[in-house]
Amino acid sequence: MSGASGGRGGGLGDGEATDAGGATGARWKGVRHPGMVGIALLTFSYVSVLYHVTDVVGGSATMAVVVAGSAVAAAALGRFMRIRTALFVGGALVIGGMGVYVLSVPASSRALFTVGRVVADTVALLTGLSVLRLTNAGVWALAIAPAPVFLSVCLALRGRYGWAVAVGGGALLFFILTGDADSATTLVGVIGAAAAVGFETMNVRGGVAAELDTLAVVVAAMIVLSAVLSVVPGGAAEPLLPDRGVGTVESNVVSSSEEVTVVGSIRLSPKVRFTVESDDPEYWQTGAYNRYTGSQWVRTDTARPYQGRLDGPPGESRPLVQTVTARTEMDALPAAWKPVAVDGRTADTAKVTRQGGLVAGDAVLANESYTVRSEVAQYTEEQLRRSGTDYPGTLGEDYTQLPDSTPDRVRDRAAEVAGDEENAYDKAVAIEEYLESNKGYTLNVEEPDGDVADEFLFEMDAGYCTYFATTMVVMLRAEGVPARFVTGYTPGERVGENEWVVRGLNAHAWVEVYFPDVGWVRFDPTPSDPRVSTESARLDQARQDGEPGVDTNETRRDDDSETPTPTPTETETPDPDETPTPDDGDDGTPNGSDGNASDGIDPNGTGGSDVRTPAFTPAPNDGGGGDPPADDGPSLPSRETLGVWLALLVGLVAGARRVDAAERAYRFFWLRHQRRRETPERDVERAYARLERLLEKRYRPRKPGETPRAYLRALSNVGLDPRAERVGRAYERARYGRGVTREEAETAIDDVDALVRSRGRDGARTGR
Amino acid sequence: MTDAETTDAGISGRTALPVAEAATLARRIAENVERVIVGQRDAIEHILIAILSRGHLLLDDVPGVGKTMLARATARSLDCSFKRVQFTPDLLPSDVTGVNVFNQKTREFEFQPGPVFANVVLGDEINRAPPKTQSALLEAMEETQVTVDGETRPLPDPFTVIATQNDIETGRTYELPMAEIDRFMKKLHLGYPDEASETEMLGRVVGNHPIESLEPVAAVEDLRKAQRTVAAVEVSQPVRSYVTRLAGYTRDHAELGVSPRGSIALLRASQARAVLDEREYVIPDDVQAEATTVLSHRVLAGGAGAGRTVVEDALDSVPVE
């Protein structure tokens, strides 16, 4: 209720300010309405989304000016302007804004603007494509912002709260559909909209206190509404309630392909996802993300259909053919970077992202195979050190984007760690080593509130791959090195000469840095030992628990019964025996030569510069390491969750009271079922009571001083069924006269039964 | 009210008519009266109800709207005796009740019955007579007997007084006290006939006045039986409760509400109304149809017509159960 009182106060404050400005009485009246506060809340909600966009891609100061300017213009003009003119101006602002946006798009892209394309893009936006994925999201946000702000303020000033809410609500709905408005923003907006309409209505009726239960119901409805709305676009990735459940690393980084949200605690899925036949183990990439929002990674621009061979990396490369066989349905196309061709049914629907990766159009079905040909860049450390900063096109700017709100201490720390290094490669190595040696590995983390990189650097001691990769990219970008966040799978368990089994727990996130004339080079800042041991412990546990889908024919060499210990997997670790991979040679032929960039796949003990535990050797005596992820059982919900549930409960109770739910339910059954009583008189009286209840719903209740006969006669003028009058006569005899016979009672009950039944059909016919 | 009772109706006057026959009788009378009185069907029914439920009637109206004609036509249709008393300031009680006259021949006092000894008595402008004279009539109404010089004489059966009041010329009038007004079962306003009825009425009075040719359509004995029919009409507990609550409402919402006598009158009138509707039991509709005319004059509230308003409010807000 503090909102209500605060709302009134705010409304009055507005009014005073306006009055001081010498406004007319009519204006005073318009602003004093507390509904104005609701409009302000609603406006705040969608403007905050736009502001967030400009914060991420730059231009937040301009955004503030644009929004304030629109609001002031609306406040100044709202008094004089007719509604029609205001609508016209609003429309002009939209069209003008779109024009600005189109002009801002590079000429090459503009050529692609066709009606069909624009429609397709709009549909994509409205079905969950984040605004942030627009190439020029900043310009777009600035262009679109003035129209709804101007219109809703204008309309609200003219007292047209309904229209104002429609305009603001439309804007908010748009962002809800694009998935940019999170639950909190949506809740604020919906509360604002409800307050604007509600307060105006209550003003008319008078008395906020009298409507407290209505407010409780409305708030509960808003919570449900916003929760449901925000769940629409993102699917599984979006929370139904603030306290989102513990997902898996895989579902977090791989499944939601257009964006990756950094979440809190996470699990590992031991299920086998796919197998790869490949000459070399590689990181099987599923997505690369260029835009960082502080808590999310977004891939800008829509993917285009795959139409034949793609370009390889700019420098030297070696071909690598992989045949991937899905074990469960997959909506990603894991492949070694950089894919250049794909075969199989998948090729018909595959799409190519702006970032050069492959994404699946249709899901890859279980046991379906596809073949990807990749060109793996070949380079030496020296090459990378000497590659310089001659980035092609706008790549240099695109991949060094950071939100304006990135704290300075992150930049400072990046400069501290890598500022002294002279080239991008050394910077990357320095940062990678810094993170690896200073942060621990855990899957149980509290979801950070602010900027993920900032939180991870300064507030957290440990995290998992998403945190490491995100932070490394942010630090690199702070140092001006183009880098991106990449998701996919580590090579998996080797089960044959060139066959690899990849499980859900192999899902991973890492970093790619761009080097001119070489291309994207992988760095993995996540400490591999604890990660691998956690993964293997999870796998052991899954095997022990007998979870299905954990093993393939190749991997399962022991029966469960024979492997009772938590560390049964020595025999199934082919990695030590299979160390022939050429990527460890000193000549640096494969991309893993530097050791830093390939820690995850270096076989046992033969790593490059760093001596590390092999990635795919299950740590033999680390059985306990994997336990924490397993106990994701029920724990006490957070205070926020309890609060939300409490509000919901209060709302439900108030709502039930408001609509007399119990009584309604009782009446519902009471109306439809009549048990025979001891006397025919009682039966007839009850039949009549049901009839009256029925007529009350369909026409009007009987007035206090109205006799049953007068009531039925009055209703018969509007087409009452004659059976009703028959029941009425029987009732008179039963109640006032000398009683009724059993037959008459039965007739009355049957009549009422028939009337109750016919009600539904009538209702359908008359649309009641 | 069984068939057996109907068949031996001739044996004694103690039997009642079946409801259907009583209703037919009433309808026959009403239609007969209507041959003379145009456009006053409601008033005719009210008079019949008063007669059938042994009540009396107060007509409150301007002169010349047919009060007397209505009373005469009703009496004539019933084959009843009819007397008319014009109340004046110098009218004495004995002028109403009758007087013992010394008969020179028989050397005895002989009772000379006054105009009150008739089945239907019309008391014109009752408020012009002094209270003593008024009370003589009112006592006769209440007791259905007259006491002259210590000797009590019963009045004929049926006995109905139709009194009229003229509210226009209030000079030299004696307003009836509430206690006496209470003795009238109903108080009616005839009002002016509507245009069509008046035109029709004018057409009928040209030449011979139709009242001269009016034939009785009911025997006095039938009327008595019909009265018994009315008295036998069943009044269920919900209806009795409704009547009580209506009376209670007027007591709560006026200076002077309806007396228990008023409640009884309402119940009786409702019984008669039920018979007119060919019913053997009273329903709330009967009560509502009678309440205005039976209760309004018993409620004292504010100015003229306020009693009626209170009764109408009662009808609107007292729930029918």
C-alpha cells in the first residue's frame, strides 16, 4: 500500500510543480490524478529496457536526453494539442525514428531490406529475438524511444489514461515479447498500468481503503501475469519465479542458442549427447556471442541459410572432417572451428550466423548423423604475437563492445594484469593465467546481481566456465583486444582411434580472440583439473545411480555391479594410451600448441608449456568432488520467493473472498442437484428456490417486496419459459396453500432440471 | 369445502359456496354493477370484497363522481335492502339508529328502525355530523347491533356501511378520529372517470337511467354463503407473517402505524381477494392487492397521502417469503 500512498504523494508533487509553473486549473486537475504515477511507472519500465540497450551498445546519455526531451515536449504540448494531433505526432515520431534507423544501417545491409525481410525480422523480434541482436541496436533504441514516451505522457495529461496505458503497455509488451524486459521490469510496468487504470477508476468510486482486497487481487494477478509473460519468449531459460531452478551447464550455455544468460548454481548432465568421428579432438563449438550486456551474452543479427561452402580462417589452416551422430535430439550443430561445409539432411536447414558459426534449422534427431568439414587454423605463438591490430572492417569495434556501466575497477584490474603486455596474445595469456590461478572452480554460485565480470573479479572466489570465459572476454575487451564468448562441448571421452563420446557434462564455455591473418583463436581460462574431476565424479555418480543414457556401447565396459566404488573408471580412460595426437608437437602445427588455449584437450602429461593434469582423465581419487551438484534437492526458498508466494496467496484469498468462491461453488452444485426430501412441499420449495436462482442469473433477482407470482409475470414479458410459471404455481400451493402431491413435486423438480440444463444452450446462443 | 357440503347447501344457511361458485357470483355482481357504473371495476371489486369479508367502506371523494350510484347499484344487484343517510350537523343519533315511538293505539312504545337497518347503508358526508351521531353509526358497524333505550337489536345480515367523506368543503365538518376511521376496512378514492369512461357513462344516462332497470343477480342467501367461503379461505403461516411484518413496518416508519385490527382487516380482505381469484388460500399477491386500500388510512404520517406512501414503501421493502 506504500505504493498507493507514495503514488498519491508523487501525483501531488507533480501537481505542485506544474502549478508553480503557472499552469491552468485544468492542467492541475490532470496532473493531480494518481493515475499519472502509474503512467510514470509504466514509462519507466520500457524506457529502462531501452536504456539498458543503449547502456550495452553505447549512447545511454543520449537516451536519457531523448526520453527527457520527449516527456518535456509532451508535457508542454499536451495541454494544447488535440488527441488526434498527438496521435499524428506520435505516428510521425515512429516513422521518423525508423527512417533514422534504416539510414544508420550500413549500405550493404540496407540492400537486404525488403518487405518480406522486414516482416520476417519483425516476427523474429516478436517471438523472442532480443532487440540487442539488432546490429544497430543503439540507434534503434534511440529512434524508437520518443514516440511512446511522447504519446503516453500527452494522452495521460489529457486524461485519457486508458489510451496512455495502451500506448505504454504496447511498448512494454513489445519488449516482453522480444524477451528484453525481465520479470522485474515487466512487474513494474504491469503494476504501473494497473495503477494508472485502477487509481483513476477508484478515484471515481472513491476511497482506496475500501478497495484494498481489489488491490491485493490485482497485485497477485500482476505477479502471475508478469511471470507468465516473461516466460513466453525465452522458453526454458526464463524463470517462472525469481528463484529459478538449478539448470544444467548444457541447457544454460548450449540450448538457448541466441543468447546465454549467466545464472547461478548449475548442474552437470551425464547423458550422452552425441558421438564424433574425427581425426583430432577439438572443442565442438555450438555458438559464438559478440554482445555483452553485463549479465548476458547475445549473438547479434539473424542467421542466414547455409548455401554451400563457407570461408575458412584468413590464415593457414588444415582440414578436419567430423561426423557427428546425435544420441539425443539436438538443436545445435557442434563442430570444430571453423566450419566450412556441412553434409547430410542437416545441410538443408542449417543456418550460418553472422559470426560464422553453424546453427541447426531443424533439430537433429537422435541417431541422425551429419558431417562437417572444418578448417582448423594453423599458427605459432610467434605468429600470434606478431599479428598486430589490423582488424578487418568493424570487427575491432564490434568485438570490443562493453556496457557503459562496466565498472572502472574491472578496466583497472585488466590493465593491472595485462596492461604491460605489448601484444594481444600476451595479454590473453596473462589474463588467462591470472584467472586460472586466482579463481577456483565450483558449480554452486550465487547468481550475481550486477555485472558478472565485476562480481566474479571482486566478489567471488570461484565459478564455472561461464564466469571464467565472460570475465576473460570483458578484460580483453577492456584492453582493446577483440574477443568473444564461445559455447560448445569439450572433446569428450575417447572411445576409439578417432571416436569421441560427448556428454551433457562436456558442455563448456570458452573464449576466442581474433588475430589478423590467423582468425579466431581459442583460449580457455577455466581451470581444467577441478572441472574435469567434477565432471567425472558426476559421471561416476550417474553410473552408480543407474541413470539412463549415460553410456554408449563403447564406453560401458564394466557392468555396474562390478564397479561399486566411486572411482571405477580407470579402465575406461583411454586417453593416456592414446596420446599420439599431433597437436603437441613443438612446431605448433595445431592450434593447441600454446597449451594455454587447449588445456582442456591436451592428453595426459604431454602438454605444452604448462604442466597440467590431462583433461579427460577422470581424477581417480576425487570422488567427493562431484557431490555438490548432485544434492540439488529441495532447500528453503529465498525470501523473495516466499514474498512472491505470500503475495500470491493473499491475492488468491482476497480474490476468493471477493468473488465468494466457496459460496459460488456451493451454489453451482446446489443449482444443479436436488436431493429428494421428506415432503413434496419441501421439494417444491427447493425447486422454486433453484428456479429463482437461475432466473436471477439470467435476468434479475426478485426484489424484496416482489411476490413470486409478480416476479414470474414480469419475467414472462421478456420470454420466460412457461414451465417456470408452472413451478411458480406449484410453489404457491406448497407454501401458501394446502400442499402439493408427490407427482406435482416431481414435475416441478423435473421442470427446473430441464430449465437449468437448457440454460447452457441459451447462453451459447445468446452469447451470454 | 367438499362436494358433500355443496350438495346439501339448501338444508341450512350455514354452508359455504365452493370457491369457484363464490368467484362466479362475485363476477356476476361486478358485471351487473358495471352496467351502471362505468370504468370503476377496481372500486366495484373493493366494495364486493368489503361486503364479502363483512367490512365497511369509506369513500373519500369530491361530490358527483358516483359514490351513491355505486352503492345503490351494488345493493340492487345483491337483492339487498338499501338505505341512505345524509349526515348533517343537526343529525341526531336516533335519526340513524331508529327511535322508540309511543303508539297511541297499542299504548306501547314501538321501535321505529332507523336507516341503519338495511343490508347496505350509505352514509353520505359522514364528517358533517357531530361526533355523537358519527359514533352511533360506527358502533353499529363494529357491533352489527344497535342499542336503543337499553334494548339491543341485531342488524340485518349482511350489513355493510359505505360512508363518504367530502374533503373539499372543510367548513363545519367534524373530522373522524383515527380510532373511528380504523373501523372502516377500506378507504377508497374513486376519482374522476377517464375520458372514454365518462363519454360512455354520458351515453348511458340519456333517457332512462340504467339503475332503474338493474336486476338483482344474487340472492342474499348466496351472499351469506359466499361470506362463509371467504372466512374459510386458508391463510398460511408465511402469509400471516407477511401481514404482521407489513404492519410492523408501518409502526416503525410512521407516527401511528397499523393496529392489530388493521392487520385483521388486511387478512380478511386478502381472503376475499383470494376468492375473487378462485383460490382457496391466500398468497402474498392478495395481501399486496389489498394493503393499500386497507392500511393507508390507518397510518398517520406527516401530511395528506403520507400514509399511503408509507404503505407503498412497506410493500416495496418488506421481503416476501
